[in-house]
Amino acid sequence: MSWVLALPILIPLVTAVLAFLLRGSRMGDLASVAGAVASLGVAVLLVGVVLDRGVVAGQVGGWQAPYGITLVADHLSAAMVLITAIIGLAVAVWSLAEIGPDSSRLGYHALFQSLLGGVAGAFLTGDLFNLYVWFEVLLISSFGLLVIGGRKQAIDGAVKYVTLNLIATVLFLAGAGLLYGATGTLNMADLRGAVAASPDQGLMTLISMMLMVAFGMKAAVFPLFFWLPASYHTPHYAVSAVFAGLLTKVGVYALMRVFTLIFVGDIGYTHEILLWVSLLTMLTGVLGAAAQSDFRKILSFHIISQIGYMVLGLALMTPLAVMGAVFYLLHHIVVKTNLFLIAGVSRRLTGSSDLYAIGGLYRSAPLLAALFIIPAFSLAGFPPLSGFWAKFVIVRASLDGREWLVAGVALLVGLLTIFSMTKIWAEAFWKAHPDGRQPALAELPLSARWQMMGPIVALAVMTVAIGAFPSAFLDFATKGAEQLLDPAAYVAAVLGEARR
């Protein structure tokens, strides 16, 4: 099955090379879209294989684990590859209307595709060292995307972004080095047994904390989130959208994988820290959003608050809570990407992202207003949208575990999220434009209208579908949670039954 596992990584990277060779031309732009379509097809195939066979693993070059490069997919990683491909296609199409010839000539589409390849690699890798490699691919690609255009604000945000992420990378590499020195392996399936058998469990806990900080910084949890609101509002909207949807989720995925598969010997300590980190992440993120008046800055802070819910599910470490975290992770990628794309259309129509300098979109662009309500209400947890089920499961898991404070904070953050979404609605959509303008979608060229609104409509339909028919998605998330909490099938697929 190595080819099925490798294609979601290879297709974006090959597309990146092709887009770079054709950069600055319309063919290069279309090559990026074609590569995204191919990636989606392969991702669907991978999910089908996982549903049919369970956990699948492949050894690159025929070198058996734990000595070679392992690619592995279970329900969670296959779903993450699929959602990455969906977001990649949506943003690739949307980029056709926003990314001009200058940014295209500077390699936007090549960097965008290499970013998608790095994300897929992080989700499919079976060892910590190659997870580090894919993080580096992500860092290089994302830095390039941040600085394209050369605006002072974007470069300033990129410097902060890269500086703090480099610190996380150093911590990650140092932790991986210590782990290899203590156990002799970095294969994640092999590490499960090696860490449990280590005579120095104190050292294992120390290494787990180093990795928690490294992955937590990449996930933008409290108090390591300052790089995100300093940078996500500065680049092209297409860049903000794909960052908001995918980048922090790679950090969350790494936390979920490592603290269910490898470091499970001191849950009372590590997960208690994760619990308090998640609560503070939720509160600081939503309060930061409430203090902002810029469309993208509000959405950026809400990335932080919603990351808290995902980490909370991991911290509670019950089957229902972990299932909620998996469901929340997948739902939020769709919703948050869509909100940033809508913010981009709003900026295109009104000329600003400052809520107090814009307005009138409800009357002049009612379709955009309706499409904003869907992800905004989902983010806040209104039924029957996807966000309602995600929050419901997390709160229910908190109540089942008699974590009354946790449940209260989760509900409070949901109410404060409503406040922020209502502020965007009132200022950008409901009130009249301060200059008396009537910004309408008809002002956009027909091609740009389809390229921008098509992905927004598609993502909104996904949000409604998940909310209206949640059982299949909840069942999938339940299976993903079961595989995380009982990784015997994962270990057997990678190492074989003899080493299970």
C-alpha cells in the first residue's frame, strides 16, 4: 500500500515543481488547481482503503520498520489528508481570483502546493524524525507565502512567525534527539513499547514536556500563541485561509498522536497540564477576539480559542472526549477556512477589513451575508450546524467526568464567540457603509465571482451537511478515537503481529 500512502505527498510536491516552472503564467495557476483535484481524488481513495482494511502502513524502499521510513494511515490521519485536499482545492480555486501575476511570478502556487505536501506528510508519517522534516517543509513554505508581496506589515508578521516557530523546531529536535538516545528508535509505533519499558520514566516525562511545548507552540495554545495574531492578518487572504484551516491543526494532530500513542505512562501529570492549558487557551483566545475590530484579527484570535476545545478533548482522555476532539478538529478546518475566504470577499467589496470602516453587505450582497451566517453560527455552536455537535460532545464529556468548571468554561467561550460573530455581522453586514457605498458582488468580474463564491458555497454546504446528518461523521470520529486510545492495530500494521 506504499503507493496509496505516498501519492497524497508526491502529487502536491510534483505540482509545486510544475507550478514553479510555469510561474507567472495562467498555465501555472491552472496547474495548481489540477494538482489539487488530483490530490482530492487520491485522498478519497486513501479513505476508502482505510475504511475497507483498517490501519494501513507502507515501508518506503522496502526497509522494514523501525529502521526505514514508515507511512501509515488510520481513520484520523486519512480523514486529515482528505480534509487537507478539500481545503487545498477550495483555496486553489479561490486564489485564481486574488493572486495576481506578480505574486504568481514570485512562486505563490509552488509554495502553496509544497505547503499542502508538507501537511499531508505530517499526517501520514510514522516516525518522529520525518515529522520534524515535514514541519520544516511547512515552515519554509509558509514563510515564503507570508512574505510574498513584500509589504512591510507582512514581513514584520513573518519575522515573528518564523522566530517563534524556529524555537519550537529546536525544542522538537532536541526532544527527539534525547528520545532516540534513550530508546534507540524514533518510529512512533516502536516508541510505544520502548518508552513504556524505559527504566528512567522521569526522563520520558521530561521529553514529553519538551514535545508538548514544541507542538503546543505550533498549535498556538496558551501561552505560546502570540505569533498567530501577529501574522495571520498580514498576507493574502488565500494564505490566511489555508493557514487558518491547516497549520495549527498539524500541531494539534501531533499532540493527539504523541500523547495517545507514545507518552501514556504519566497521564495524571501530562494531561492535567493539557487540561489547564486548554482552558486558558479558550479564554484568552475568545477575549482577544472580543477586543479586536479587524475582521481577520477577530478570526485569528478565534482560531486560538477553538484550538482549546480540541486540546480539551485530548486532555480529558475519555472515549467520548477524544471522539469530540477528532470531530471538532475536522469540523473547524472547514468552518475557519470559509470564514477567512468570506473575509477576503468582504475586503474586496468594501476596500477594508476594519469593521468600523465598512458596512452595507447585508443589503448589497445578501448571498455573502447568508454564507457568512452559516460558518459563523457553526463556530459559535448553533444547532443544527456542525459546530453544535462538536461543542455538545465536548461539553457532554466534561459533564460525564464531573468536570463542572471545564464544562462551564466551554459554554462561556461559546457565548463569547457569539458576541464576536454578532459584532462582525452588525458592523460589516447590517449597518450602512460609512461612505454610503453599496458594495455588491456584481462589481466583481464574472470569473472572479465564480472563483471566489464557488468554494465558499461548497464549504458552507459541507458545514450544513455535517450538522444535518451528523451520525456518519460521529461514527467515523468514534472509530478514530478508538484507534487513538487503543493503538494495537496501529502498532501491528507498522511493526507486524510479531512485535505487537
